[in-house]
Amino acid sequence: MDSKVLGLTLDNVRSQVPLVHCITNYVTVNDCANALLACGGSPIMSDEPEDVADITSICGGLVLNIGTLNKRSIEGMHVAGARAGELGHTIVLDPVGAGASALRTKTAADLIDTLPITVVRGNMSEVKTIAGTAAATRGVDVNPDDAVTEDNLAASASFARELASKLGCVVAITGAIDIVASADRTVAIRNGVATMGKITGTGCMLTCVVAAYAVANPDDVFGATVAAIAGHGLAGEVAAARMTPADGNGSFRTYLLDAICNMTAEQLMAGAKIEEL
Amino acid sequence: MDSKVLGLTLDNVRSQVPLVHCITNYVTVNDCANALLACGGSPIMSDEPEDVADITSICGGLVLNIGTLNKRSIEGMHVAGARAGELGHTIVLDPVGAGASALRTKTAADLIDTLPITVVRGNMSEVKTIAGTAAATRGVDVNPDDAVTEDNLAASASFARELASKLGCVVAITGAIDIVASADRTVAIRNGVATMGKITGTGCMLTCVVAAYAVANPDDVFGATVAAIAGHGLAGEVAAARMTPADGNGSFRTYLLDAICNMTAEQLMAGAKIEEL
Amino acid sequence: MDSKVLGLTLDNVRSQVPLVHCITNYVTVNDCANALLACGGSPIMSDEPEDVADITSICGGLVLNIGTLNKRSIEGMHVAGARAGELGHTIVLDPVGAGASALRTKTAADLIDTLPITVVRGNMSEVKTIAGTAAATRGVDVNPDDAVTEDNLAASASFARELASKLGCVVAITGAIDIVASADRTVAIRNGVATMGKITGTGCMLTCVVAAYAVANPDDVFGATVAAIAGHGLAGEVAAARMTPADGNGSFRTYLLDAICNMTAEQLMAGAKIEEL
């Protein structure tokens, strides 16, 4: 991926301040809002079916995150998604815990079947569930058997590309190695640190940031997704480098937001580890 | 405003530890609870209609914040508000996103029509919506066209005073310049820093702190509101002064709570920038 | 309590990474998730009745925290609890605000009556409410009249032991002095600092950590509860020792998570202040 394009992608977010409507879980929602602000976007949350169509109408993008879903919020997702679809808005789906419960699996499938999803971002267990090829999901974390490794990278990339082709959207599978695929393009990203798994919500935050990047870069959603994911991993690296012996996951969470907030185009261009597959 | 009164207002919060019932959005609720504890109050959250009357009865004040409202929580606001009204409790309304959706606009109007609201605190777009003179709201942020500036300060103050007179409550409009108005008094406050807009929830937190100040100073709700707002802005200044190059909005959020927590009467008296209009 | 057992109890959590399903309030849920990750466990949150049975089935333990309860989440607690009971999972009840409202008091009683609760953890006002001997609850904080002191320690321990015997579970009453009781054993724990009351959620976080410890140490739930509570108080002491003059409750919250995250078996063995009564 061209390095200057990568930097421009970030700068577009900062200059356009994309407003993103998030229907997301109540566990990590505050971090999602602050991550959106940190990256240069602006958040608004609403899940009441009677409220969401109006709210999504004033936004540029919509995040649907199915963690802590309930019947009301599921209805809200469909109402908001339908309006966002009519308006041609970016819709990013985060299938948190798909495979861990029948309701989550069904909800993810229904949203994909009925809405023009732009990007799906999840871990490999969740994405395999969506593709109907899942083994087992360990709650909201990836099943270790599903993890993308150097050994299964080519096969994982093929899987992602085929799913992207089938769904007609960008598929982003994040983990130790991230994969972003469209029907005709696949990249691997090797940014990030294991410490990111020691705080809740890094995936949820990333999904929101992907939405902001996609809204601000409508002509290249694939590139926007790659930039957002590489930048998020890089922010994790910056945060990890600040850790002192007394620091733990409380400080890491703060440093991660700080790093997203201070990320520059130059820093992203220099630090992104993106490989075309 | 008399400086000693200002300091006493803060000390009253710390000595009385006012218990504040908050029906508020799930995005910033944790920051609201910690801000209440930081300023010297004590929070309790409850939004279930069957729970709220009991809970509000043991408190001194009630915050109604309509961010992430839903039908159940709206009902809870009315039930809690009715009981709080019977008991003569302070009720502070934060009309988050009024103007951004029909449901939020209607809910804010209904609450104002039916409850004895003590203080309304919002940004100018939200408050204009309440007054029925709104142009357009940009989600949960103020429309730049609505912002209070030195140029429109006199007109903004008149607007606020007239609305306060009409509603029979204190009206607080916060932004780069804050305005607090009652039917016969108006002040401008020039504390605060722009960084406060880079984290979610500074407004929501402030609304809760205003409630704590009003509960602890029942004979001067206007002065309590002014003190709370000046103190919040001053805390933002203290937080901003602690920022290092590696710090971003994650650290700023922490520093803001710290500054609220450590604020003294002397500090508030020395740092508040309050102008009678 | 044997010091080596204490250390082993902690190490078991870190090596087993117990997955804990939490139905908990939206005020402190993010801190609960991060506390679980910090102590070595893994969190998953779900409260929708149609979702909870599946989710709890893949976990080892269940936390039921009645703060910000609503009718849907109460139903979710019963559905999840019934499944957890069938599976022999650890169930930890946190009766937040029992005594402060009829709904909370009734909900806590119903959960205790119908589910095989493993541990109850609350402040003395909440636990007295459960025992039917409560005076008055001050919201979510203990009524000062109820606080455990050196003067009433023996009587408080008897009360706890009798309740534990009656309920057939471990009873943990936390405060300045913590008491953990089963039918035939009682200990007092004197770790912790008063600053812990200046942030929201230390109790909620502790309840989740207790669950993780109990899941990872199924043969000694009593010892696991003691270890979790001593460790939590000790983490508070470590956090307090890091405080600088500019730090307030924002920083304390971060330091507390950090201290939980970095706690070692050696540190716990050296710092725990546990007295058999």
C-alpha cells in the first residue's frame, strides 16, 4: 500500500471529523466514544428504535456491535441500518461473540442478510461463524485453534477473500496477524502487541475507528480499513513502549487512547507493517 | 460573584456529601459517577420505573440526562421526576442531543412541561431547541453557528435570561464561554480549555456536579451552578497544564477527574473567571 | 490461612484464565471487565434473557450484580442463574443497594431463594438487608451505623457466620474491616485504604474477581474468596502508595487496575492481613 495514501487517509479523518452513530455494547462504549474522538472523529450513541433513524441520518457512518445485545437494541440496529442503507452510509459490523450464543450468531447473520454492510471486523472465530465454518468460540476471544499464524496465513487470506467476495464487503479479521480482504485484494498487517488483549474493548474501539476512516475516505474503503487497523496496532506499540514496571492494564488503556490521539500521518507511514498478499 | 461565597459553595459540597440520583446515558455514566465522587458528592444510578421512586427518595437531587434514552428510561425519568418534585428535590436536566432527533426534542420538552426542573444545562444548540428557536444540532456537539462568542454575548445572555424567566429555572449554556442565567441575573464564565471537547462526557459530568452543588447549597442554586461550572472549567485548565507530549485524551480524562478531586475553595476563588452581565 | 495456599490460589487464576459471565450494572461494567482481565480471568457480559443461557454455558462462573437492574435484566439473572446452577457453576451475588429500594431488596431475596448462590459479597447494610435485620441503607454505600469496627467485630463475625450457615454459602462483608464467613469458619481481613471509596465500582470489581478466584479454586471457595478480598485491598494499598499530590480519583482508578494486574503470589503472601476469628 502506498505510504503517502496511508498518511492522507489519516489526515482525511482529522480534517473531516466524521460523525459516527454507534449501536454498541455498554461494556466498552465509553472507550469507543473516546477512541473516535482520539482518532479525529465524533461519536453519537443511540439504540432506541424510535430514536435511531433520526440520529443516523445526521451521521456519516454506522457501527453495529452486537456485544450485550438485547431485543430492543437488535430492533434498533435494523431500523438504523435500513436508514443508513437508504442514505448510502458506511455500515461497519462487529459480530462480538458470534458463535458463542445462538442469538448472537443469528443476529449477525440477519444483519448481514438484510443490510448493505460495508465492512465486517471481528476475530477469526467470529468471522468463521459468519461464514458458517466455525468450530467453537471462546466467549468474546478468539479460539486459539482459529488464530491466524504465519503457517496458515495463505489459507486464512483465501478464506477472507472468498467471504469478502460472497458478502460483497470488506472483511477484516484481527488478531496477532490482521487480514483485510476484499474480493480482489488481501493484505496482512503485523502491527500490535499482545498487551492489547489485557484490556477490554480494543476490538470494539477499532471497529469504531474503522468506521471513521471509511466515512472520511469513501473512495477507498479497503485502504481506509487497512490504515485504521495498522494505526490501531501501531498505537498499541506506542502505548506498550510507555509502560513502566508499576503500570498494568489500567495505564495501558490510557496510553492506548493517548497514542491514537497523537498519531500523525508521518508516524503511521513510518510504522505501518502492511504486506500485500 | 463574591469570592468567599464561591469557596463556601464548594466546601458545602464536601461537607454535606450530597447523594445524587442519576438517570443518565450509558456512554459516560462511569465518568459521571466518578466526577460526583471527585467533587464531594455521592452517586446512585437507577432507571427502572419500578426502582426509581424509592431510589430518588433517599437522595437530595436528581439528574435527568437524555443521551441514549429509551422508552423504559424515559418512563423512569418521569416517575423519578414526579417523586423528586413532591419531595422538593433539585432536578437538573441535561438535554443531550435535543434537536438531533424528534424523540430527544420531545422528551426534553415533556420533562420541562411536567416537572419542576431546577436547572437546565446544555450547549447552545440544545438549549435553543428547548426554547423552540433552534437552527440545527450537530449530534451531541454544538452547531458552530450557535456558539456563544464575545460578539454575540449580550444577545446570548438576553436569550438565556428570557428562557430562564419563561421556564422558571436556572439556565446554564456551556461552551467556550459559559452563560448562567436566572430571571434576574446573568453571568458569563470564561474558564475551561478546548481539550475538554476531546473527551466524551465533560458536559454530562458537569451536569452531575451542578446537581451536587445545588443540593448542597439550596438557598442559592444560581450561585451553586456558577460555582460548579467555573470549577469544572478550572479543573480542565489544571488538567491541561499537566499534559506531557505523550499524553492525549486518555490522560486528559484522568487528569480532569484528578483536578475535580483536588479542587479547593482557595483554588476556585483564585481561578474562577466570572463576569456579571 | 496458610500463606502458600494463598499464593497458589492467585496463581491458579492466572494459569486457568477463568471465563466469568457478568450480569452487572452499566455504571462500573467496564471496570469490572478490566479488573477480571487484570486478575487473570476473562469477562463476558450478557443480560438478554434469550442470550444468557448460551453465554453462561461456556463460562465457569456467573456474577449477578443488581445495580441498575431492570425487569429484563432481572429475568436474565434468573435464566442465567438457573443454567449456571444446572451446570454446577460458581454464582456470586452482589446485592448492590439492597435495602435502598423495594425492588432491589426483593430481587436479592428472590435470587437467593431460587439459585444455588456460592458467595454473597456486599457491604454490611446490604448483607443485613438480606438477613432481614437491616436498619437503613444509604444508597450504594454502607450506613455508618452498620460499619464493621474493632468494637463490634466479634458480633459481626457471628452474624456473618450465622447467615452463611442459613444460606449455605460463603458470606463476604467488605468495608474498612472485611469479614468472610462460612458455616464453620470466619476470618477478618484488614487490607485496603479509604481512598477506594472515592472511586465508583471497587465493590463491583471485587465481586467479579471473587468469582474468578472461586472458579479457579473450586475445592476451596472460602479460601479463594479470602484471597481475592485480601488481594483487592492490597492492590488498593499499592495504588495509594503511587499517588502524587496532583493525583486524585482518576489516577487512583488507573493505579488500582495496574496493581491488580501486577499482583504476584509473593506480594499477596507478604501483604495479606488475614486473621482467623
